[in-house]
Amino acid sequence: MPSKTLFRTTAGLFALAAATVFTWWAWLGRDTTMTLDPATGDYSGPYTTAQVAGAVLTLAALLVTAVLLRVPALPAAAVMTVAFTAAWTAQAAGQDESGLFAVGATLLLAGMTAGTTVVALITAGLRRHRRPAL
């Protein structure tokens, strides 16, 4: 791989990792409040459905953009998965006394791996088959 391509790939992956961690922080990282349901007495949270959906859509947009900008698809998917899972796990581990954060981290890792891989491969496939501009 020529040095220019290697630099561009490395820079793209670092930028994607930083944008991924920022996305986690912006949508989920600042919210640590549990909500009490007065009818049942059960706690839920800290995230709402809208927060998670916003994070997922933002992550998908970041990944599609990165792959369209020629960041290799599978490394991009892997970097995004590791960065988001690490950020989420670091916060969850610090707040969870039960140890169940490990289950959440495992499920998040599995879901992110599947989701980012599919999005990255579809985007790379579409990029290869896109017709050149006239």
C-alpha cells in the first residue's frame, strides 16, 4: 500500500473512531439518569428509544460517509464497533455494581459487529457499482 494511501486510511480510521466516541457521548454518554415509573415502582433507563435511534442513525451515517470516502469497509466497521463498545463499557462499568454491564457490553459488541459489517459491506458494494459521473 503506497504511503499516501496508508496515511489516508489511517487518518480516516482515527477520524471515524473519534466521531464514533463523540456520537456515543452526544447521544448517550451524558445521560445517567434512571426513570422511576410511579405505577409499577420499576426503574428504567437511562436511555430513551429516541436517544438510541439517534445514535444508531448517526453511526450509520458516519460509517456510510467513511466508506464512500474510501476508508476500507471492514476496518471501518471494526474501528467503529470497538470505539463505541469501549466508550459505552467504560461508563457502564463505573456505574454498575452488579457486574451485569458485561452482559450489555457483550450484546452491544455482537450487535455492533453485525450492524456495522452489513452497512459497511452494502455501502462498499454500492460504491463499486455506482455509475461514473458523465
